[in-house]
Amino acid sequence: QQQVKQSPQSLIVQKGGISIINCAYENTAFDYFPWYQQFPGKGPALLIAIRPDVSEKKEGRFTISFNKSAKQFSLHIMDSQPGDSATYFCAAWEDTGFQKLVFGTGTRLLVSP
Amino acid sequence: DAGVIQSPRHEVTEMGQEVTLRCKPISGHNSLFWYRQTMMRGLELLIYFNNNVPIDDSGMPEDRFSAKMPNASFSTLKIQPSEPRDSAVYFCASRDLAGGTQYFGPGTRLLVL
């Protein structure tokens, strides 16, 4: 199964709060899990990524938590800011076969002032 | 580096006309991807190339769509004839096979009337 399931579809968080976006996958061959951030009128841009040999990766206010046994991973945005308002996509990469990224359906985040 | 370059940034055309979208990948990247993004279907992979060779075109919606990569620094996505349902934002992305990070261009916003 190639799909990556992402939730929620949209999210409203108050400034200073924690934003949490969840993704789940089925294909155990996936071995690289990036998150992309997209602002209106722009292309998606890599935000942070993780490989399944670690359970957590943190870069500034952004943290990926990875649960290999549950085949789930999530993005946490601490101290969310209005400038974080964007659409976030999780993705998974299979380094065998066709070597392509499979994207989730996206989460539209709005951080209210 | 200038990043992935796409042209035109906006295209408005009438149904039945031929549309050609262009992409220049990041120098040194040997994988190139074409995506389509709509509100209804999200981010869809149309086709991708490794070393200028089409690897997977299973996402190309129908025969009206074609893509070429005549050399490592240029690719085109052509729609002939165009239809209103082709209206979307089309993204090109490139990746270094060794690096893992995929970089997106700014997109071409296509409107077919």
C-alpha cells in the first residue's frame, strides 16, 4: 500500500500553542519521512525529515516523533506563531523500486494571533 | 543556486489549446518530478525522470498529457488539447539521487477557460 494518511485536514491553534499533525503509513519499505511546508502561492519546501532508526528529531520549534511499530509519525510545532500558518504535508520515501515520495493529503494550519 | 525554475508562472488559455510548461532543475540533480496540485485531489505525482529517462508515468491522467526531458537541465510538460479540468498548479521538483531532499519549483498556475 503506497498511501500516507494525514490528519487533521485543517487545524486552528492560538499563538503560543502546540500544533500537532499526524500521519500513518502501511508500507514498511518506507525509510525516509520528510515534512514539507507550503505557503500560499509557493511550492512546498522541506521543513524537517527523519529516518526510522530514530524516534524523535527536533529542529528549533519543530519536532518529528516517529513510532516505527505503529507506523505513525507526527509533527509538533511548539510555541506556534502566525507566521507558521501554512499547509503542511507529510511524506514517505521508498528507496527501492520507483524511488518516489508519497505525500499525505495536507493539513492547513492557521495560527491565530 | 537559483533553485528549480519554472515558466511560465501563470498561464491562461482557452479549451482546446496546447499548453507547454517548462522546468529547469537544480544543476547536478538527476531526478525530476512533475506534480499537479488541486484543492480536490491534493498533490499528485504525474511523472518522474531519472537521468533524463521517464521512470514512472502512471500518474499522467490521460494521453493529452506528455512530458519530455531532452537533457539534464530542461523538461517540458505538454497538454494537448487542454480542458477546463486541467486547471491546477503544476509543480516541478528535482532531487539528487544521493541526497534525498526533493526541491520544488514555484509552480505554474494554469487556468483553462
